[in-house]
Amino acid sequence: MNIVYQHLRQITESEFVDLLKRSTLAERRPIDNPNCVRAMLRHSNLLCTAWDDGKLVGVARSVTDFEYCCYLSDLAVDKEYQRIGIGKGLIRLTQSRLGEKAKIILLAAPDAEGYYGHIGFEAHRSAWILNPNSALK
């Protein structure tokens, strides 16, 4: 196995959805909505990928200003490739593309909550979500 990391290589919608299905993220992403998947890829401005001999095995998809903060919205690694450092490799590549003061911010998937603290992230106690059908009061 020879994992190659890239930050300039684009991926197709079908490659992205296929990887989400092979990771644990498909159940929490709109994989059956092609317009949404297309927008997710088109409007993210930092996409780091991991490849094993031409096969996409990991993605870190972010929205960032590159200097202050980077919202890591998807970190997906094929289940067959988990626990060998690919997630950390993708985060390191993401960090390397950011300015020296930029923070990486993410919301952990329920199954991954313990992972991020273990690799050096600090928990933040005040994350808030406004759902699409919720009105401000």
C-alpha cells in the first residue's frame, strides 16, 4: 500500500459519494441529492485527498479563509483504510495549506468523538446549529 496525498486533484461527484458510502459518513450526508453533492464539492475551497494506486481512499473537504479559520466539514476515510493514519495525514495536509494562525474547526460524527481529542484537537463546549427549517426567534 502506497498512500499518496494531494491537494490540487479534483474528484467527481460519484467518487465523493462512493467514498462517503465506504466510510461512515454516508448516513449523515445528502448522498441521494446530486445538486447538494455538486454544491458541496464546487463551493468547498480546500479539498485534500488520499489515494491508493488510483483509488480514492480519503477526503478532507473544507471551507476556509486560509488565515483565520478552516471549517473541516468532511473527513472521510474508507473503512478498509482506517486506523493506519490516513485521517491524520489528511488533517496534516489541510494544515499545511493554511496560514500559520488558522484554526481547524469541525463537528465530530458521533462515532468519531473520541478520535479528535486523542490526536490533539481541543473540545469546544459551545457549538451551535440552526437547522434549515428553524426560524430565528
